[in-house]
Amino acid sequence: MLGLNKKDTSLLMFVVALSLFAPIILNIFPKDSGFAFFNGGYPDLMQRFAIFGIFAIGFNILFGLTGYLSFGHAAFLGVGSYAAVWMFKLLNYNILPALILSVVVAGLVSVVIGWISLRRSGIYFSILTLAFAQMMYAIAYSDLFGRWMGITLTNGETGLQIYNNDPQILLGNGPTSPHLFGLEMGARKVLSIGPWEFVFPVGYYLCAILLILSFYLSIRIFRSPFGLMLRAIKSNQTRMSYTGLNSKPYTLAAFVISGMYAGLAGGLLAAMDPLAGAERMYWTESGAVVIMTILGGVGTLIGPILGAGTIKYMENIISKMNEKLLHDWFSFLPESLEYAMVWLASWFTGEGWHMTQGVLFMLVIIFLPGGLVQGGQKLASRFRRNKADDTATNATPAE
Amino acid sequence: MGILEVKNVNKRFGGLQALGDVNLSVKENSCHAIIGPNGAGKSTLLNCFVGKLIPDTGSVMFDGQSVLGRTPYEINQMGISRVFQTPEIFGDLTVLENMLIACFAKRDGAFRMHAVENMHNERDIVEKAEHMLEEMGMIDQKDDHSASMSRGNKRRLEIAMCLSQDPRLLLLDEPTAGMARADTNNTIDLLKQIKDERDITIAIIEHDMHVVFSLADRITVLAQGTPLVEDDPENIKGNPKVREAYLGEAA
Amino acid sequence: MDVILPQILNGLDKGSAYALIALGLTLIFGTLGVVNFAHGALFMIGAFCSVSLSRILNLSYVTEDPTQTDFLGKPLKVETPYLEAWFGPEFGGALIDWSVPLAILFSIPIMILVGLVMERGLIKHFYKRPHADQILVTFGLAIILQELVRGIYGANPIQTPAPDMFRGSIDFGAMLGFDPNVIIYPYWRMIYFFFSAVVIGGVFAFLQFTTFGMVVRAGMADRETVGLLGINIDRRFTIMFAIAAVVAGWAGVMYAPINAPNYHMGMDFLVLSFVVVVVGGMGSLPGAVAAGFLLGILESFASMTAVKEILDGIDQIIIYLVAIIILLTRPRGLMGKKGVMED
Amino acid sequence: MTKSNLTRRGVLKSGAVAGAGVALPTIFTASSAAAYTNEPTGGTVTLGFNVPQTGPYAEEGLDELRAQELAVEHLNGMGDGGMMNTFSSKALKGNGILGKKVEFVTGDTQTKSDAARASAKSMIEKDGAIMINGGSSSGVAIAVQGLCQDAGVIFMAGLTHSNDTTGKDKKANGFRHFFNGYMSGAALAPVLAKEYGTDRRAYHLTADYTWGWTQQESVAAATEAMGWETVNNVLTPLAATDFSSYITPVLNSGADVLVLNHYGGNMVNSLTNAVQFGLRDKMVNGKQFEIVVPLYSELMAEGAGANVQGVIGSMNWNWQLTDEGTKAFVKSFGEKYGRPPSGSAHTCYVQTLLYADACERAGTFNPCGVAEALEGFEFDGMGNGPTLYRADDHQCFKDVLVMKGKDNPANKFDLLEIVEVTPRAQVEYAPDHPMFAGGDLGKCNPGA
């Protein structure tokens, strides 16, 4: 179907189902139950899942296929956000021109950075991309370009936002928050079934549709002759050039495609929340997408989505566990034990969520070099073996 | 006029004269071997043919066009394919995928943005690749991980990739180096078969005299970066200068 | 001259911190082939060795002073360090005052232990893994170490002053015939510079003139061959890792009085030190040191008003700009070896 | 934005339906009776405390969190009531807000606008928070304030000192109790003139982001009005950790005062470096060289340690004040946590009480009602003397403290002393003052 083989089609269908039913899956715990805390089905987080999923999918096209490790991809995300917010400021809140411009601008910037950085390979390439991104971060954070030109371009650390006195030449009587031809991103439907409550936000579904499209496009790229060439670059560049192939434009194309994915993600961030801040371009954010990709499973199709979801869930849910909550949870224990447990747990929750993150990175990398996807495959194969002992199952290559 | 014409090539590395006044002509549809002791400059010379090195002086013409200053992929697109001493294949990919890449490179040139095209629509390419694998007797292994094959099979795959591009000149850099005897003989048979069945020019650098004399129509002996003699295999065998410079040493 | 000279001093000083960290990073990379993102954390642990020792020496018993009250109106609790009680205020106080220099010794066993545990327990298993995996696992470790320090010491910076006699500054300008106050430089920063020069020299001498160093250098060049010679290169590399950890730790110990240590200082230095290593050239020890000083001095120059007038904000981007230019003009940095980390 | 809220009866009923296995699961509700975002329907009301728990301002965030928890305790009638007893408005009864028990959720801003907005959003969207309070930097405050405006909840800013928060970037749903750069300048200038004379040459080092710029502008203007000359203003990167190269040219420039427009880690390091270079021991132009840190906080002073000795700066509030409100707050905070509260803790505590009080007086949680109750509200007993929440820009006007680093601190909480309490009249300014121009409060947004 859709030019995909059976396995890929079912993978795509899985992602489609996951995206469409995320509001239900993520709010699986009844609203008033003790586990409701673990629900992630609120608009902002779901949108972030989808947006960072797109970001990571794009990054994986570069890193997973060609093996070129860019340490500055957040720059394209930031550039995309700035472009989108500028469209809001100049035209109106319609997200379509904003998204188009963010993809285009991110694409152009990635052509320049890619063209220069790809003159080097290995860690030299990584550091070049890092240097470019850090430079762009500094420039955005203090609005250096704006200062050189005597205008406000990024609005410094406050972040670029929309003011009532912005031109917005097409605004008219249109909505005053981001919308797609009148369909406001902030709108949502709420479904209550018994003790459950599910929120279906418009903004999320827009992100989800784009995530599905991005995912579909990435499958097509993975399976295309072009994708094969990219994998060839990762495998053996010498053979590549002696087979008559010029690896440079292939890598550059991959770099630009992944830059455009990042631009789309950045534009979506701004479309969901019309503000663009320089922190989006900081090196830790570039590192985060590397981590998402590796955590999920580098070079696999679905890994980046899983990785992005895991990281964003931890960042948004675990960081909200405060000591009061922990005391509530452990209140069934005798007091001394309760305090001991709370003390122990507080290292990993609330302000200690970074610790949990660090531990997770280490565990996954040490025990599951193929990322969460490999973990899933291991589980699945064990399950299958248990089911039918006589059929020996080979470990499927990570895909 | 040969298909590959090397004229007055000199190359120095610092104080070392790696190549001195090399003149060489490889005739079309022949198998030309370049032999010589270690350090004679064989690999340096080969690297000058494929764009990896640029000689200090002299010219290297392929089919009337200079190859100097061109990149390896441009030279490959001109019709020169190279087989390496240690097989260079795409180890992360399957055997079939290795072949597909070579076939695409032949058809689409050095770069083509076929990013969303479907492999299913590339029936011709796949058939061509599979056909070549069949010819090489590797069709059963087409879905194998190429890095996990034996050295002989890796060599076979590498040659298959080169042949699938229908090169006019095939450069072989010690194709049997480091191989077991059986693998060596298989490779010789394979090369013989290729030579007999195809309109192809082969230039081979080799250490192993058994291989050289099984294949070559013409032999150039390099010593200290300079051609000592160029002649037919029978005459080379009997040439005392060669014996002194090379064979005697090897014996 | 009176404008340039102080900035050269500043640059040397900044450069010595960069160089020390980059030196350790390169040692680990060059010997073990491991990209260690936890190296900044080693620097941070070193700085907290200073903090810890000063805390240990300051361990106090509490007495209540009824004549004074605290902020709640209760009798003020007065803390007297045990050291002052045992050895008298003078000697005890001096010991406390000298806690940073003493921490150089204190940090050796700690850093060696940390280094050994890290190498044997974790890094050893990552020699053959892709660099991206090494980066991620050591980054995870760095986060854990950093969070542990935050849990113990809090997020606020902790002042760890140098001994009394090294506080204050020297008036270089007056010595060189300039007007007074034109070129002043703090004692401790000069000590830091000389300290790092000695450490760097020591590491080079060690690698150059000892058998151990020769084996390690040979191992850096060609690990397999040295292994074939029947030399247990792994054990030597473990020791090398511990040495690199001590070098990073010392950089941190001595840095504590310059800027109050905080738990994220390792991350602050991490990216910069990687840029330094790469600009110097992967695997090249002299390159790392040279790049450290070069970038330190350039950074100082860029922060001069005269330079900032030419391009506003140049001091924020200079390091990265220079890194890009160097990497584009010299493919493997200043002194990098061919083929190292290029794929 | 719409959101349905089911009555308990409705929940039970549909639960019963689902339990009975009758296939009628879809109850889509496009809009509901809710008049505003997160209207509390049960017996509780949820406040969102959004503070930096990780990153450079983590300690400050944790102190804010302590104060916020304390405020919730007092609102719910537990503890000794703290400032509720001294507060001039007596609307709060200690029975929660409008009879509803106060609950709270927390989030980590990481001192990043993005993360702060994400955690604020999760509190609003997931936990039903009706008000967001806290924060430790202006960039974050402005970002979250904008978000609260769009979402239709009240934002009670924590520590934010940039003029822009209630100037260029003011919002109808946002309220700032903390003072700002202009007020710092206005309060400091007379004291500086008195202590150091009117014939001084100042060299500014300024953190290169909006807060730094506005504070530098304010302080330079105020000191210049006193007769000082501004020799130079050098912008320093936020990421800078070592300020030596910015400090070396200072002595050579003919300046005799160094003004450090830095905050947090930047301030700790720049002050430490300045003292290291012996600036304060020097005589320039025949005068003792001095350092000024316009914005002080206790935690920064603790970080800078002995380096703050003799350095003048300003604060919003300090625990050493002797009014009844301060004493009550310090007592209940000190007894619970064993340390005196910081200035940012005070602001967060007061903001929480002010919000609760405004709800009580308005008789509703509707942001528009609450905003109306806060606008033009005059109160006392919260530690800053008689205070006005100005309607024009939602900025509090109150006395400002000028502080100085103590020479012989008795303990680590006792690093600063109060030099002067600058009366409110002296730090007031017109709403259209050029440093605050360009903003538009807009209309209050109740969401829904």
C-alpha cells in the first residue's frame, strides 16, 4: 500500500493508530485515580511528542542513514520558530505561510551550514555543526544580527513574540491566535466517559497529521535508491567514490532534508505556542535530539519517535513529582520507612529528573545498544519463543 | 594506441622518487600485469590512474582523455573500475544492495536525487543486479550481510560490482592477496572467465607469479619506480634482468 | 601595550584551564579511543574536592551563645572548627586557610579512584562501540555525577578562597615602568598559570622520558602492534585514564578560588574543551595545549572594547568562529593525525 | 478554549452506564458552562508554582517553593498564619480561597522560556491550575506571562526585575510584586551620591540580555542625574564564567566605580573576579574604588561570600526589616525551614496571598474579576510598607531597600545589612515613562 511493503505498511499503520488514539492511550488512568498523575494526554505534551517526533525522524535521516553526527541541529529548529513567528507578526496568525517559511528558511540555512561543514567528516564535522549552532544561539540570545542592523530580529532572551502593534497586514477580523484558515490550534473537544476524561485538541491533530506524513516520507526515503546511497555513505565512502558516486551531494541532500524537518518542527512549536526563544538553539537541545534518536534506536524507522516521546514524557511528568506527592504515595508505609522512601525517590523525581534521565541513558546504552526498538524486539522474540517453543526465531536486524 | 596511455610519469614523496619516467600503454581488450618487488611503486602508479594521487609530471590518458585532476568518482564514470587489495565493499549492506548501488551508479551517474522513488519501480536495476549475482554464482547469498562473508566471496562481490558497471578498464590491485589457495584458484578462474567472455581491458598489479602468468597477456616489470621491461609473459619468464631484479629475489 | 598585555595574561590564564582539561581529554581519547563526555564532570569533582576538604577542615562543634540571638530571636549557635579547638586558633586556622593547596593532595586518591572505577566499570566496555554510544553513556554518567553533587552541595556556587597570602593582586605595570594600576594581576591566577604549566610539562616529560610513557605513546600510535608485543597495554591505559582524571581534577581543585564552584561548572566547560581538543587536532597532545592557549588569548582579545566596537558581540562568538576557520583551513585542526576520528 | 466539566452526579451516571455495558460511550461536549479557564468546580482550587528547580537558579527556585508551600499552608488555616495576621485586608479566613481548599502543583522552569512555558501549560491543561506563580528571571517571567494571557489564567510573577515585565511586555493577566530596574536606580542613586560623592566616574559591566540592558539604562540614568559620569558600558556574554578580561581594563579607564549589572552566577563570578583583581583596594582619581551591584539577592550574596563586604546594592525586601509583617513571615518561615526567607521567597509568598485575597474580595476565581480586585489595590502589612498595585501597568509600588555587604557577618544568613529604606514616593514613575513605553496591557482574558 502507498508504495510500501507489508512490514512498512503495518509500521505506518501502527504510527497512525498511535497518533490518532494518543489522547486516549495517554489518558488511560481515570481522572480521579491515584495514577492520573502519570497521564500525559494533555494538549501541550501531546503536541511536543509529535513535534519532537518529527524533529527526531528528520535527524535520523541524516545520522541514522549517513552516520554523520550533527551536533547543531537545534539551530534549524530555532530558525524555523523565528521564521514562523515573523510570519505571524507580519501577515496574520494563519500557520500555513508560517510553516512554509520555516521549512524554507531552515532549508536555506542548512544548505549553507551543511555545505561548509560537510567539507569535513567524523568528529570534525560534529564540532563544525556545533560551532555554527552555538554561534547562532549567541547571536539570537543577544540579538546580535538585529543589533548590527539596528532592528529587532530575535528580541533577545525574552524571545520573539507578537505584540498588538505588529503590522499583521492580513489580520483583519481573523482569529488572534494561531489557526489554519480559521481552525484555531487552541480549540479542543473533551470526551468524558465515566471516570475517564479525554482531550482532543485541534493543534495536536495537526501535529499528528504532519508527524504521520513525515514518518511516511521517511519510510519512503529509507526504502528509496537515495536512502540506499545514504546507507552506502555510512558503510564505506571509499567504495562509494570508486563506484562512481559523489557522496557530497548525497550527504548534503540528507543534511538539508533533516534541516527542513527540524525547521518544520520549529515552525510547529511556534504554531502551537507563538513564541520563539533562543534556548531552543542551545547545544543541549541539539544533544537532546541525538539522545532521542539513540535512545529510540538509531537508523530504525520508529525509534526516533519512541525516543522523543520517552524524553519529553520524563521532562514533563517526572519533573512535576514533588515531595508532597511522594509523601502521599508512600503514606501507606510506616512513617520512618515513608520518609526513607521519599528521600530516596526525591533523588530521581522533581528537581532530580535529570538524574533519572542520566540513569536511563546509561542503562539503555549499556544493555540495549540498539535502543528501545531493540528492547521491544527482544521482548517480542521472547514472547514468541514462549508461545511456540519449537520455532526458533532469529533476532531480526534492527529495522 | 592503447586504451590507457601513461607518459613520463614522475612522482616524488619528499626525498623519495616513487615513480620515475614511467611509460606504459595498455592495449584494449588485453590483460596487462604490472609486477615488481615491494616498494617498486606499483600501488603508487595505480593510485595515479584512479585520481587518488596526482603525478608531479607526465600524463595519464584514458581513451584519449586525461584522468589527472579528476576525482575517483569521475574517473569511475569514465569507465575505470577498481578492485582493492583488501576488498572494499559496503559491509553494512546485503549482497544485493551492494550490487544495486553499483547498478544505480552506472545508470544515474554520480548523483541523482531519487529520494522518494520506489525500489519496486526499479525492476530493471534489480534484475540486472540479480542477473550479475547469478552469473557470479552468488544469487543464493543475495540477502546475506556482506560483511559476514568469506574473503573470497567479498572479492567476488567486489568484482561483480565492478563488472556490473560494464567498465572498459578493470584495475585489480593484488586481487588474491591474503587468500587461501582455494580462494586464489577460484579467483583466477573467475578472472579468466571474465577475460574470455567480456570485451574488457584488465590491468592487474600482482605479487603472485602464479596469478600473473595465468592471466596476463602482457607484463610490465617495475623496479624502483621505473619500468624495467615490458614484454609477453613467455619472454618475461626468461628475461635475466627480471630474474635478477625480482624473480630471483622471490625464489 | 598597556591594553594588550593584561589581555595576554588573561588569555594565558583562561588558556591554562582549557589546556589542562583538553590535555586530559586528549590523553583519554588518544590512548583509549574513547570520547569522554564525563571529562567536564571530572573537572567539577576536582573543584568539589577543594570544597569538601575545606568543609572537612571546617567541621565544627556548636555552642550556644546566650548573649547573641539568631534571626528567630533564639540564642545564637556559634560554630568552632574542631581544628581550631585541637591545634589552637592559629595553626588550626592556617590549616583551614590552606585548604585549597592541601586539596591538591586530597584530590589525588579521590580522582584516581573515580578514574579507575569509571574506566574499569564502564568505559572499558565501550572501547569497541561507536563514538555516539560512548558520548551518550558518558554524558549520562556526567549528568549523574552532576546531580549527585547538586544533591549534596546544592545548586548555589560555594566560595572556596585561596590562602590569605595569595589573595590580592600584584601590580605588574609598576614593575615594568607603566603607571600604577595599569596592569594588575591576581596572585592566585598567576599561581594557576604556573601550576598548569608544571602539570602540562610533567605529563609531557612522563610520556617522553619514562618507559611507561613510551609504551603508551606507542600504543596511541598503534594499539594492535603493541598488544602483539606481549605488553599489557590495557593495564597501562587504565593507569593513563586515572592520570587524566587526576589532571582534570587538579585543574578543578586549583580553579575553585578563581570562580566559586557550582555543580554545573563541568558542563559549562565541556563543550568548550571539546572545541579546544578538536581545534588542536584529535589525538595530538601538543595540539590540545596550543589550542587551549590560543583560544584563551583570542577570547580575551575579543572582549576588549576596541575590538567589540568593530563588531558588537564578537566576544560571544569568537571561539566558535575561530574554530570554524581553523577547521576549514586545516582539515585536522592544528596538529591532528590523519584518519583519527574522521569516520 | 473549551473544556467540559462534569458534575459528580454526571460522572456517576455515565460510569454506571459504562458499567452496565450499554454502548453509548460518546459524550462529546463542545462547550460547557465554564465561564473561564479551569473554573474550580469541586471542593479544591489548584495553584501552579512554576519555579526553576534545576539550572543556575535552582536554589532560588527551591526557596520560592518553600515560601509557596508555606503560603498554601496558611491559606488553608494551618500553621501560624504568617502574614495573614498582619495583612491590611482581612478577607482571608484561613479556610482556603472562597471556601475551597488550596492545592498546588509544581513545575520546573529550568530558567528556559520554552521549558517554563511547557511546565506552565501542563499545569493549566492537565492539572487545572487557575493561577501561575513563581520564576526567577525576566525572560521566563515575560514568556510565562504571555502564555497566561493567552490561556486565560492569572500570572503572579516571582522574581523578575526587568523594566519590560510591566513595561514593553506587560499583560492584563500578569501582575508583578517585585521591584524593577528603574526603581533600583532611583533608590540607589541618592545613597550612592551620599556615600561616594557626586563626582564619580562609573564603568558598567552588563549582562548581554534584556534584563541587563534595562537595568543598566536605569542605573546609568539615575546616577547621571546625580552628577556621575558613565565612562563605559561593556556587555558581557551570559555564558561567561570568567570575567577577568572584562575587568582588567576597568582601572585603566579612569573609572572609580564599577557597576555590575549581573545576576545569579554571572554576578557571583564577576564580583569575585573584581575583588580578586584587587579593585576595591585601589585608589583612583584620589578616591577609594567602589563596586556596586544594583540587584542583590541573599543567595547570590551567599555565593559571593566575603566578596560582598562593603558592596552596595538594592533589594525588594529583606528579612532583617522590623515591621510586623516581616517578623511574622520570618518567624513562620524560619521555624518551618530553619533559615530566613530570601527576597524572592517573600515575593512568591506575598503574591500567593495577594492572589487569594483578591479572589475573596472579588468573590470569584474569574481572572477578570481577580484582576479588577488587584488593580489599584492599596495594602499594608506585607513587609514593604503601604503598597499600591497600580492599575495602569500591574506593577507594585512600595519602599525599596538599599543594602550593603556586612563587614563581619555572624553567619551565612547575615551577609547584608540595610543601609536605607527608600520611600515609595522616590521610586515612583509615570506609567508612560520612556523606559516602560511601547507596551499594551490589552484586555483581561478569562479564557473559555
